Amino acid sequence: MSLLRGNWVVVGVNATGMGPLARAPGQPPTASMSGAEYQANLLNMLLKDAAITPMAEGWQAALAALVAGFPLLLSILPAFRRIWLPTVATMAGTLLLSVALLRFGHVWFSPVPALLVLALGASLWIYRLLRQTHKQAQSDALTGLANRTRFDQALDQELRMARRSGQPLSLLVMDIDHFKQLNDSQGHAAGDAALKALGRILRSRARRPRDLVARLGGDEFAVLLPETSAQAAATIATTLHVDLANLGRKPHGTNAGSAPPFTASIGIHTHMTGDDAGPEDVFDRADAALYRAKQTGRNRSVSHTGEPAPVGTSATRV
């Protein structure tokens, strides 16, 4: 009697092969226990107040949302400017929070949804960082235009597409006239302003998705115009001269970064169907036309044939 007084007694069959078997949580299928042993363990858990209660769905969703947004709050602090630092810290903190709730509160909070959201956010941040790094590696820091590496890739790609499609491919190569004198007389700030102004003008005239404006280095720029005829390219070059002339009529120095008056010389080459020239040949022809434009007085456009670029008011880009 003394052995039974104050104790709970579970009555059941635990002999091997008799009675129902129950799977033990976290154990392999072979580690089954009898129904009586399972019930005894369950009763012992309740008596010792060691039952684990899943967190209510509403509270679990709210806590997961708070955890997922926590990196944004941490990113305000100077020590966590880079978003990956608060993200990693929050992921580790989520695991610790789940263990702490389980150990001290006997409450189960599943960390997986919050960790998945954090991992997705970290993946998107890494993808954005890689794209930004790739873009910076192929762009000019001063003007934001494509750099020489990006231009060479685009010229090779567009030349192959032009051969397949049979469409013309036009290239404009240009220099700012007397750029060294402008730098020496008005300072490098004025020179930088002129480079930025020319970049803005070129972008305004090459707006199609496949058009590419690049700064090749120094004061040399290039405009790649797929599916553009020689006459249309000449019209665009003339429009650029007009834009630069209008820029020169604006008062210089009215605001910080305003560009001084300047002109540009432009060389034009249009690659046609049946021409087997490579990317280097196409560029050299446009560059040779630019040299002739400088030799014949600057502030003008010259085609690869050596003649002044033809201009027609009805010219359109094909």
C-alpha cells in the first residue's frame, strides 16, 4: 500500500507482440514503445508541467513578421549599415529565441518561416549587390555611361546581330574640340562639366533600348546605333551639333556644374550587309572619319567615305 500511495498507476500490456505500439518522437521506426509506456510518459509530462504547447498561429505569424523586419530596424545603426550583417544576426537570434521559448517557456515557435523570409531577403540583397557591382564595372564613374569594356562587348554583339538580320549598324565616334585647352584655361571642373553635358545630350538622342552611349576614355565618346541607316546616323550627328550650339547659348556659371560652351567633331561609319569587317575594323573606320573631321576644321561630322556626312530632313531610323 505504501508503494502505491500518492502515485499514479497506468495499467496496460507492454509485452512484446501484444497490444498497440506507438512511435517515439525523434526515434527511428524500430524504437517503438507500447501503448502503456507511451501513456505513462504522457502522464509524467503533464504531472511535471513539462508539456510543450505550440504557439498560437496569430502570435506565431506576428512574431515571424517582427523577426523578418528586424534587419531593417538594425540597419539604421551605424554598425549595421550593410544589410547582410543585421540579417545574419537576426537569423542567429531567431534560432536562439526558438530554443529559449522551448527551454524556459515550454512554447514551440517554429523558426523556419522567418528564416526562409530572411534567407530570401539576403539572397535578393546579394543579387542586387552583384548586379550593381557588374554595372559599376561596365560604366564610367564620371558620366554614368558605358565604359570601353561594355562598348567593345556591345559592338561585337550588335555586329553579329546585324550580319544575321541584314540591317545596317551605325557607329558615331566623337571628341570634344580643344578639350585640353578648355581644361587648361577654365579648370578641370569645367572640363568635367563639359563631359557630363555631352553625355546627357548623347543619351537624349540615343533613346532606343539597344542604343548604347559610351565614354571610351578622356574626351572620346561613342554612340552605337543598331538598325540605323547612314542617312539617319548623319541626321543624328547634325542634331548633336545643334544641341551643342544651343548649349553654348546658355549662360555659363549660373549654377554649380554648368558646362562651358564647346563643340565636338564626329566620325560616322555604317556597317552594311555583305561587309565582313570585324569590330576593330568598324571602330577604326569611324575613328578615321573622326580624324578627318578634325583635320578639316573640327565642329563637323564626316562619314567613313571622307565626305561630309549627308543630312536629309526626311531621314528616319530603320
